[in-house]
Amino acid sequence: MPALLASASIGHSLDAFFEAVGQFFSDLAAVHWGALALGLTFFGLNLTLRSRAFFHSLRAAYPAVGFRWRRIWGAYFAAVGFNNVVPARGGDVIKLFLARSSIPGSSYPTVAAAFFVESVFDASVGVLVLIFAFTQGVFPKPPDFSKLNSFDISYLAEHFRFTLFLITALAVIGVVSFALLSVRARAFWARVRQGVTILSDRPRYLREVATLQVLGWMCRFTAFWFLLDAFRVGGSVRNVLLVFAVNQVAGAVPFTPGGAGVQQALLVKVFATSAPTAVVAAYSVGQQLAIATFTALMGLGAVIFIFRFRSFKEVLHAGRASRDAERAAERAGELLVEDDSRESHRSIEDEPPARPPRPRGARY
């Protein structure tokens, strides 16, 4: 019975999604293409500013190494483009590999830790956006997520025990991993601290990261204002902040590319009183398709012309091979250190014991 109910829910979600897709293409002539172009332009500026902030975090971690912002920009766009067309955030793997390969002598733990730097500011803004959304009376409360026409988020909201178990399991895995790595790999945590070096220099962090993120959020705000106008929903401060809140929730459920299903269901609910349902459904799909197409093309262009790969798939294979090679090298290094310590221990044991000092006046 649960399997049948889940299947019916998935089918209903897919029907709603494809109905919205059909509505979008039927209203294609009504799209304001100038506003759409401006929206995508400002969205690209947002990603460009964020990539520059990421570059500054990496430069603080590797001050003596020379590397180009162009490659970090390409890695950032490639990751966003891949995440918008493929679920489960595989683009983060692409960004990690491409950024690491762009910095001579860098390590995966350090580059991955640099991801965390931008999340400090984003998390603070995200909390404020969600607080605003929940006070507007149109954004559904978490218990009401089970009533949305999106299988992924409605299933998690309806099966609260499973969701709680999943969160607990992930937390336990994280704690265990932290404990194991703390004991067995002190060098790993040294590399992680290296990745967040810029956080220890507050003036530099505010100047080179936080300021760029503020400008990035402003560009993102402008982008969604134009996108709302392009699809006839209407741009306003309130509407843009509601879209931000929808994106926050959708980003936490990475079961669909860019959280498309969650976005569509929430946008239809949030803007139910602001515009006709058909218009909102067309906007939810049109916005997602426009951003996905734009970022995917930009990301693929970066992969081909900057990094000289032929496809995202080739990047993923190269990334896995690189990571496996690094792990093998680390294991070989650990074994070599153990062998050296054993040899030194044996040499000490094989040496004859030193004679005790002869007391004065003693005769042997």
C-alpha cells in the first residue's frame, strides 16, 4: 500500500509538472524577452561575483601559489550548470575537481573547505529570508508541505518518522566521520583549516568575500525581479523575497535538477493570490528552464574552452580518477611512514645496550 501511494504521488507530481510545461509553451508568445534577457544577465553577474569571492578564499589558502580567476570562474559556472540539469548536486564534484586542478599543489580537503566560506554569509541571509516568508501568510508552514504537488518534499513532510531517521542517520555519520578523521588524519584537518584561512582575517574577509556576496545577492535580486516581470507575475520586493525563500527550501531537497519540482509546487502555492494559476505555473517552469539552459550552456562552454574537456561526463570521470589517485598516494605515504618507523624501531632494538657510566673509583 505505501508503494502504491508513493507511485500515485509521483504520477500526480509528474502530471502537474508536464501540465505546467505545456502551459509555458502555450504562453511562450506572451513572454517579455527583453526582461528575460536582463534577468539572465544579472543572474550571470551574480555567479561571476560569487566566483570572485571563492577565488579570494582560495588565494588566502594558497598565498604563495599563482593561479587564474578565469579557471575558478569556469569551475563555478560548470558546477551551477550541471546542478541545474542533473539531480543530487553532482556539480559540486565538478567544481571541486576543476578548482583543485587549477591550483598547483592544492588538496581536495582545502578546496572543499573553501566552499564553506561563502556559506557563512548565505546561511545568515537565508534565515532572514525564510523568517520574512513565513510571516507573510502565503508561504506554507513545514507541516503543510505534505499537501504540495511535489513528491520529494511532500513525501518527506508526510513521513515525519522517516525524515527524522534520515536526518539522525546523516548526523550520526557526520559525527562518526569527524571522530575518525580527528584521530587518524590530523593532516586532513590541517588542510581543512587552511581552506578557511580568510575567516581568521576579518577585514580581509569582509572586503574580499562578504562585500562581493552582498553585491551578488543584489544582482540576484534584480535578476528575479526581471524574471517575474518577464513571465507576467510582477516584480516587487515582496515577490522576489518569496522566490528567494522558495529557492532556499528547494535547495535543501536535491532530488530533482535545481529542485524543479519543489520550486513549481511552492511557487504555485505562494503566488496563488498574486496571479492566475496558469501564469504562475508557466513562470515556475519558464524560469527554471531559462536559468538551467543559460547556466548549462555557460558551464559547458567553460568546460570545453577553458579546461579542454568535451563534456560534463568526461569531467566527472577525470575527477573520480584524480580523487582515487590521490587517495592511493595518501595510503602509500602512510604505509611508507609506518615502514620507516618500524625500521627505525628495529634498528634501535638491534643496537647493543649502552654501558652504564662507571662510578669513580670502581674497578672492573
